[in-house]
Amino acid sequence: MPAVSVIIPSYNLGEYIGETLQSVKDQTFEDWECIIVENGSSDNSKEVIREFVSLDPRFKLIPLLSNIGVAAARNMAMQRCFGKYILFLDADDLIDPRYMELAVAALEEDPSLNVVYAKADRFGEETFWDLPDFDMGTMLARNCIYVTSFFRKQEHDLYYGKGFDTSFTSGFEDWDFWLGFLESLPQEPRVLQLPEVMFHYRTRPGSRNKGVSDEALVQIRRKLWEKHKSLYGRYFCDPTETVEYRRLQRAFEKASHSLAWMLRVGARKILRKK
């Protein structure tokens, strides 16, 4: 039984997935399996994946005829993996060679830890990432645990066991996953952030979260609030009813009607068309 199960959903990312799989293969910690759920891509993704599978039996391919989405793909792989620890990884992102080694060491040393992740950066279309440190108040306001974080499979199965909610089709299913997982724990969550940058998030024009409208974001936040109301209730009331939220909303509305804001939005639209 491997110590770590890396789970990668893949769909039409043949341009990048070779780099992603190589970053797994380059880990200094070698006791892992990597399950790739291939969602019926129309590009060369399958060929790239099969090359890795043929050269290293730790890579395992689950080929699908059609795209079932990242949430369902991760759930499928979780049902078929055997690792003590689980690490999700998207098919265009990268992990540092020592990420597994240091994360597993931390989890083995302290059994009370529920989630371990590292500092991270972005590369590609955008490089800035304002990733705050973890605390539950921040986590409820914005997701500060990216999906490529380590947790115990046994703990998930015992306390949460629901996997990802497939109704989050516009993204943010990882935020919902972590809220559900942390909410289900019988004690206050213990989350550790490793002090080094070990996760590299690729930003692309076609990323799902970037295409979400403000209206859709409001609906997603409302859905998270309704679904995890008891968890939110432990820390603060409905976030959309707080003085801070209303103040921020007024400031945003004022800024969005300014000439500078409208010129900025117009310039972005022109640049995207080029």
C-alpha cells in the first residue's frame, strides 16, 4: 500500500500534463501512486499519460469516454486509491521535488494534524497570489487552502466521506470540500503550512474560476453559507449581513462607477480580444 495517492483529473491539457506528471516523478519521496482520471480528451493527453504509465507502474490511468468534471473525477479516484495520504493535483500545476517528503514527515510526526500544505506561487498569465495564512475566520471568508494539500484518507472517510460536491460546476468545489472536511472533524482543525514554496499554480486564460461572473460568485458564496451554516455560525453571522461586508460592497460599487474603473475594464476587454 503506497503512502501517498496523487489524484489528477485531466481534460485537454496535453500541452501541460507532461510537466505535471514529471513533477510527481521527480519527488524525493518515492512511496506513492499517481491516479490520472482522463476525461475523454480530444487532444494528445492520453498519449502523454500512457507514456508515463508504460515507464513507471506507479502511474495509473483511468480512461473515460466523456468529461465527468473535476469533482466527479476526483471522487472516482478517491474510491480506487490506496494511499494513507491523499494529494490532489490539477493537470497543469507543478509540485516541488521535496513536497511529499516534507509533508509526509510532518503528518507522521504529528498525528493530530488534519491538513498539511506549503507556501505557493503562481506562474503563467498571472504571477501575483495573495495567499493568506490559515485560520478558520479567514477560511470562511476566502479559501486559503488550495486543493493540492495533504490529508489522511482514513480521516476523510471516517469523518467526512462525501468527497467533492459535483454541483459546483463553475469552480470553488475545493473550497466547499475543505469547509465540509474541517466542519466534520470532532475537534478544532489542525492545519500546518510548510514555510517553503512547494506548490506552483499555473494561471491560464481558460481557467474556470477566472470566468466566473460577479453574480455567480454571489450565488456560490450564498450556497457555501447555506451548506455550511453551522460552521459559519461558530465564528460569525451571515457574512453578507455584516457591517464589514456592506462597507466593502459600498466601496466596490462606488469604485466600479468611477471613470478610472470603467477605463480599466474597457482596456482589459480590448486586450482579451487581441
